[in-house]
Amino acid sequence: MTPTTPAPVELVTVRMGEAAYEELLGPVRADAALLEQMWRDAETPRLDEKPGKTWCVATVHHGGRRIAAAWAAAIEEEHEGQRILRCSDSYDVPAWRGRSLYTLAYAWRHATIVVPTGLPARTFVYAQPKVLHDRDGWTVVNSDTSHEPGLDPHEWFEMWWYPPQPAAH
């Protein structure tokens, strides 16, 4: 797929079991070439599909249908005895890069899921999306370089975001 003209963008929030979830993420799951590219880009071999996970998807209309062009997901879970929000599954489909669609999906997740939950949030990101997280007050707590066989090394960052605390009186 090679887009030639700008396509209208729509931001949607989907969860497993919804028709829109399967409409948008089903084709990603079935696209072997895209999954291979996801592995090369982000060492993510598949969509991490779990009940309760919410996906913020930037979609484009192309060829008469809606296509998932970028996404960012989140799920509540336990971490060291505390409820947190784990932000994950962030990706920008190569055919649609250069249109800031991941920036939109990330911002949608941050505004509609991360901030409203009021939970601490944890994510692991590479250098490209780190800048967006930095702007929203995420803090790097760890970093490393991955060395998967056959892939270029990726520097990754473990980041946390904490909800603002009420001012003390």
C-alpha cells in the first residue's frame, strides 16, 4: 500500500470484543509482512492482545475502508503490589509514516486514558517516541540496548509517569 494523497484521519478507541477492534486490528494481526516489519522496528513480533487492554488508533480512510495507521495501547495491571497502567503496543505503520499519526495516537492515549485513570503509568519505548513522553512528564528510570540476533541494536527506555499530586495546604 502506497498512499499518494493525504487521507482523512480519525482517532478511535477500541477494545477486544468490539466490531471496530476486529475491523482495525484484525488486518494487522493477519499481515505477515507488517508483523515482520514490527519485529525489525520495535522487536514486537505480534500484537499483545489481552482482554481489558484499550487501544487508541489513528485511522486513515484508504481504498474505501478504515485502516489502522498507528496505535498506542494501555492496560491496568499489578506491579509490585500496586495498580498501575502499563502503556504498550505503540507503533506507526511504515506506509503512513511522516504524517504524525503516532503522535496523534500517543496524545489520544495520554489524554483519554493515562491522565484520567490517575494511576502511575509504566512503558518501555525506543528513542523515537521517547520525546513525546518526555514532553508529558514521563521519567526515564532505566535504559539499555537490545541485541536481538539479525536486528540493528535498539536503545530502549523504561519510563514512568505519575499523576500530579494535590498541592499541600
